[in-house]
Amino acid sequence: MLISTWSCQKAQSDDRKPLISIPELMMDKLATSNDTGKVTLRHLKDLRNYDNKLYKALYKEHGALPKKYFYSRKGSCCPCMAGGSTCCACSRGSALGAVGEMITHVVGFGSDGSMFMFTKMNSAPQVNSDTLKLDRTSIEGMDIFTVPENTKAGKYTVTLKGPIVELTLEMIVSGDGDIDISSVQ
């Protein structure tokens, strides 16, 4: 019998961070939904195609996206190079990603009652309150959603909506901006 051991030390030359797939989260939601009337074969096929596009964009040989992120799924173990206190920090990531046309808007609420919102518009209005706006970056046709650097650590509820996506995520944001998804609805 051959026994293999894995070294879970962070690779010195790899600073990439995990990117959680929004299409994969939506497929998880549909797979566990009791309302099968909303699930169509076409939706599942479209979501799988979007997820494949994101996956391929993250593993292109030459591209900006694979230099920053690697593909991560909720509930799967991250590669050892992800670092952290454990090798396989499941469902943890530094960003959420989707094909550009998938998400039309994002609305979220913090545990302290604050609300943040990001729409497809490039110039969202600034509000002088406890409002927080998710950072949205487009890289090679993919929309990347990250938590702004100055965000307080805490619990948040985020709703993502688009033509075939309607997700509500319960997430915990760490002090360094990483997100841990605790619930997908």
C-alpha cells in the first residue's frame, strides 16, 4: 500500500486568492430547492455553461484573472496554496465571480442594519451614512465582487439578482476582507 502525505504550506510564489463561482452557488441552490417548478433544464445548462466560462477564464495560460484568483466552490477544499490556518478552508474566498451578463444588481445588509448596494451603473450614487458598496471589477468579461478594504468584520446578507440568478447569501466577512459563506438561499 502506498501512503501519500500532503504538505499544506503556502507556495512562496503564489499570491492568488480563491474566487467563489456564483453560477455554482446558484446550481447548489437549485439542487437543494423544494420548488422544482422553477428549475428547468435550460437554467441548469446555462448555469453550467457560465460556470465553465468562469473556470476556463481562471485557468487560461495567459490572462490577468488567473494571476489574481483560482477557482473555488462552496463546500470544496481549496488548494493548499490558499494558505490560512488550515489547508482546506471550505467555502472561504476573497471574491465572488460570474460571467459579466449574469448579475444585474447586488443588495446587502449588515448585522448592524446597514445596507449596501451595487448596480450595473458605473457611477452609483454616494450616500453619506453607514452604506457600503461592494467593489465590482470586470476582468476579461468576468464580474468580480469583492468586499472593500475598510469593511468592518461581521455578518452580512447579500442578494445577487440577474436573468437566471437569484441568490441570498449569508456570509461572514473577516478583518482581511475574506468571505465565508454560511448559507445559500
